[in-house]
Amino acid sequence: MIQKKKLSSIAKISLGQTFREKAEATNDESGIRLIQIKDIREGAFFDADELPFAEIDPAKAKTPLAFGDVLLPLRGNRSEAMIYSVDNSDVLVTTTNQVAVIKSEDQGVSSAYFHWYLNSPFGRRALDSIRGGATIPNISIKNLSEIEIPIPSPEDQAMILKIYDNWCKQKSALQALLVNGENLMASACVQVLGGK
């Protein structure tokens, strides 16, 4: 039987940076990039140069992201987790306090496994069960830390991640085919309408 552990017993869970005003800066003075809820998508994040700068004093930045951190939106209906995969310690990136930053603290559980679990149907059900709030759904850090995650052996984790990676590549190819099909269909319809 696969053992289950509370997320808080195998990972450090923290909130991103608190911003009193607008989080996004109009200039690059801070030198710190910012990931917001709208930037979080299932998969890995590689390109910090695409991000806006944060409106923050660099001395007050408390939550710089590190390679392998898993980011999970806490406000709204979105449940997609993203793994931070920028492998350049010279690039400083933070996030807002509406995003949980999950760092593995157990050698036997990889961040990639957390990423898979939170994006899996099982993980999404667990997140839905702790989501509260009537007007704007939210997840409390306390409730997030209490969810139980099945922890298979490192070998089984590796197998799950290989299957997941393969499926993500297939989804990406299918998405590209859909876009291509939409473009071909639109082009054919324009030709039928007289080439306008």
C-alpha cells in the first residue's frame, strides 16, 4: 500500500511577496521579475525575461524563487500548478501572496512529483475540496498544508513523471494540430467566399 503524507511534512509551503499597491512596476528599477497568477500554466516555466518587473524594494524581497519551486494559485478557480525551471541564480524572480510556493524538503519526493500530483485529477479533487470563499474562491495555506499526498517509491515516481512528460508532449502536439486545422479551415472558407 502506498503511504500518504501531509504536504507540510514533506515540503515547505510559503506565500509570495505582499504588495501594498500594484505588484507590476512601470520600470526595471527593482531588477526583480514578477510571476502573477495570470502567468501560471501547467508545465515548466523557463523564460524570466518575458516577465514584468516587480514594484518592490530589492532589500525587502522575501520570497525569491528557486529552480524546482512549484507555484500554485490560491485565488480564483484555476488549479494549475507550474514548476519554476529558470536555472540562473542571477535572475531574481518573485511572486505575489496569492500564490503558494512549494519547495520539496524530502529527498524521496521530487518537486516534479508535486507538480504532477497537483495537476492530476486526484490533486485537483483535493484542491477543490479545500477551496473556500463564496465570491472569489480561495485556498488557505493552512488547508493546503493539510492535504495528503500519496508517496510512491522514487522509482515509481520516475515512472509517473515519464508518463506525464510523454502526455504533456502529446497535448502540445495536439494543440498545435488544432491551431493548424483552424487556420486551414479559415483559409478554405475565405477562398470559398471569393478570396477576400
